[in-house]
Amino acid sequence: MTTANSLEQARFNMIEQQIRPWEVLDGRVLELLGRVRREDFAPAAHRALAFTDMELPLTQPAVDGQCMLAPRVQARLVQDLALKPTDKVLEIGTGSGYTAALMASLAQRVLSLEIEPALASQARTRLMQAGVTNVEVRQADAAANGFAACRADGPYDAILLGGSLAEVPPALLGLLAPGGRLAAIVGDEPVMRATFITRAGEADYRSAQPWDTLAPRLRHFPEPSRFRF
């Protein structure tokens, strides 16, 4: 079996054995997973593991929280965000750039913020090499100063957070356009839930938590006090 055939078999197995069983059944997303080369976004040291059901560290040595999420988690988040071709998307936590590449094929454009300069630079290069032209990767601390780094570009039709947080800040919800959707992994270990919030009206936000997973924390998002009086 050639290397190319081995890669395609591994990609097929990833889709059929990991992603479909996780209720990722949208034909558009499945087609994308077969076309967007995940191995090209994986860090070189772990390229051979690009299709495995695990998080991949993006730095050597590994730094806590800087990882590529498992394929099934990335795919389900993108599917359940239900992107439309006219959508303007904000992603917080670019990581490898792979999730941004998936969303770029489904939406009009993506602004992706990455706190780590080296990861932002690498993601830009990977996206350019993959021919993705409608993603802007911006190196910034997204949560700083009331989301100042992305506020002026809003509102957004969709927001996706590439890591977990304790709770969704109201200032971030305020960046959603009417009808806009936000996808985040919310909670504390050992229980975190994929959380989807839709802005139904000016101050009307509707939330659903359809599945559980775990993901590393996004940096500098507020942690609520554990103390109660």
C-alpha cells in the first residue's frame, strides 16, 4: 500500500469510526473532512497521529492547553454551529488553523484570534498553503479589555471557541448578530458540556447543551469565584 493510500485509508477510518458515530452526519461537513487535509495542519512531530482520536500538542515541549482538539470534537462543533454561506464567523483559539479551514469552506469569512504569536504565524502559513483565502488569523488576547481585539469587526453571525471556559462572558454574547449562534465547551472537569447559544432577540439568548466532552482551558477567560457567602 502506498503512503498516499495509507493516508486516505486513515482519513476514511477517522470519518467512519470516530466522527460518524459521534452523530456528525451533515453531508457538507463529511465532505469537508474528506477534502481538507488534517495532516497538513497537525504539528510535524505528530503528523502520523493526525487521524487518531486524541488531542495533539502543538508545541515541543508540550504546553498545557496548546493542542489540536480531537477530530470528532472539531467536526461536531462545526456541524452543530450550522454555518451558512453568508456568515461572518469569529473563532477564539486558532490553534493549528484546521477548524478555521473547515469553517472557511462553509461561511463567508472567518476572523480567528490566537493568543500565542508562534501558533498564529504557523496557522497563517498552513492556511495559505492549503489555499484558504477567507480566514484572517490575528494574534491577540481575545478576552482582554472586553474583547477589544474583535469588537470593532462585529457583530458576528457565528462564534466558535476552540477551548473550554467556566462560563460564557456576557460581553462575548453581545458580539452576536440577531440570530447569531455561539459554540463553546463550558464547565469544569470532570463535566463539561458543548454549549450552543442563539441570540433570538436584543436580550433574548437561548441555550442548548446537547453533548458532553472535555477540552483544555482558553487562557485569560474569567473564572468565577468558588466561594459563596
